[in-house]
Amino acid sequence: MAPQVTVLMPVYNGLAYLKPAIESVLSQTFTDFEFLIVDDASTDESVKCIRSYDDPRIRLVINESNLGQAGSLNEGLQLALGTYIARLDQDDVCLPERLEKQTAFLDGRPDVAIVSTWEHTIDSQGRKVKSWQSILRNYGDFLGTLLVAKCPVWHPSVMFRHQIIVGLGGYDRSFAPADDFDLWSKLAAARYNAAFVPEFLVLQRIHNGRQSVKSETIQLQNTRRSHDNLISAFCSSPEAIKVAELLRLEDKFWSPALSKAQLGDVLHALKDMLANIKASLDLSPEEFDTLKSMVYRRLGPGVAAGHTLVRLPPILFYPLFFSLSPLLIPGVRPFLSSLRSKFSQMRYPGRFIQSGLDRLVNPRAD
């Protein structure tokens, strides 16, 4: 009989943190799973490490050549036997009740296609450096988060319905390493919903060898490209790309300089796009209110009222618009993001300082 869950973990030269990842899966309270590990032509001793575990739930597949993480995930989707797929990266850790809690959630919520969990971020030594908590109240939150170019669920902790993801074509390798953002965008555009189990069930490890660290620039570029596609799917206006830049709060939005009339056209296009989403996806009043709240909370009241404010003369419009939407002032958002990051790191000040000292003493420790 096929297992209810497939834990899918691609591996590429992951020896440094592989044992804790494997053992966290094998020690789950939920037992009706297979552990499908796709080794992507590793050149270290990852395969030897995996083969050292004599557990019938482990199914090892070894690629003849390197396909990249997205390619290995697609291979795993084709080979997986489970109704649900639980993702895990080679350097992360599942807490013991992860599979039990997520499986029960999906069993009880047929309206949800993908469920994530809260996560603690740990460093290379296993020390907590950050905590991630979120909720998705309804579909409006799921799509709205994507519209503002943020990931609504966290890839290391997701569990999803196998056949839905296969039906959407799986991961698009051309968007790697932002293929997860692209997949969630396709999922939301097809009217599938997502949710969270509001418990800390995964430890996400951050270190200098992590893909998101090594490929940060290309990840950002491909996220923007996928986000442009999502906005264009709902916005037929010639201003679609400007709408996407506005939603990402990019300084690029103001280059070349926009006239008041051009800015008004973009704000009208945004309003029309939201109306189109409501109609084409048949959003309930609650979902639409949540969606609008997500978008305008990010952009500020100046954008929400912008199509009315543009009637004012420039001497009144610009001071009022930017006072209501200060994050649109060029240079403000990067500064505030940096400040927020520093404050969030200080939640664990001792560990943060020790981690910094470790890197000074041994720069290759990560």
C-alpha cells in the first residue's frame, strides 16, 4: 500500500548537516511515510552517509548528472508515492510532530492545497537566531502576499497535495532558485489556497553555503521576473510592469521620472487590477477585503487614495501623497529593511554576538 506522505529531500554535497536532517525525519511521531532522497550527483560522501541508515522507509535515487534543486524536485514528484509531499532541505531539521500535525491539517481542510509551519532559524552550530511566525486568514492573504512580491509560505516547511502540484507542472527550473515563489504564484493564480499550522515544527538552518545565500542576486532577479508574470496575468494595462514595480516598492519605479498624470495612470491600473482579480477569481467579500488590506497596508494610504489625490495641484499632491505613503520615497525602504533586520537579530543577542565572533575567529566555519 502506498504511504500517505512522501518526505522529499534533494541532496547535493550536503554532508555537513545531512545526519541531523535524516534523523529528524526518521524520528517522526507519524510513521506512514516514505523518505525519498534525490542525490543530485554529489561529489562528497553524501551518498555514503545516506546508505549508512538501514531504514526501509528511505528510498535513495542518484542522478547521473547534476540537475539542480528544481530538477531534482521534479524528478522526486514523478517518483513519489505519497498523497501528500513534505519538503525538507538537506540542512534543515523537522521537529518530531511535524508530519503528524501537517497531515492532520490537510486531512481536515480539503480547501487547502499547501500548508506551512512556523520556523526557528538556526545557525551552523544549531543556535536559534530568529523565529518566523505568520498566519494566512484566507485566500485573500495568500494571493495578496504574492502580489506584494513576498513568499506567503516557507519552502523548507511546506506539505502539499501531490497531484495538484504535478498538475501545475511542478517547479519551473528557469526560475531557480526562486522556483518556489513561482510555484506558489501558479498555485494562487489557479485559485488554490494555503495555510499555516501555527506551531514551530521546523528548524531552518542558515549558513554561507545555503543556496539562498550563494545565489541571492539571481534569486532576486528571478523573483522579480515571476512577479512580473503574476501581475501581467491580472493587469492588462500598458502600466502592468510599473504596477509590479510599485508593489515591490522599488526605487526603479520612479525611473524615468513619472509625471503626476503618469503616476495617476499606474494607480488607476492597480485599482482596476484588484477589481479584475475579484471578478475573475470570484473572491468573497471577506477575501477581497483581506486582499486589498494586504496591498494597501504595504503601499500606504497615499496609494489607496491616490486616484483621488491626483486631482490636486502638484504643490499639494506630492507632500500629501508621500506623507501618507512614505515607503515610496526612494531610499527609505532599504534603510528601514536594514534597521528591521538588525533589531530582529537582537532577539537572541548573546547568540548573535557569539555567531559573529565565531565568524571572525574561523571565517570558514559556516
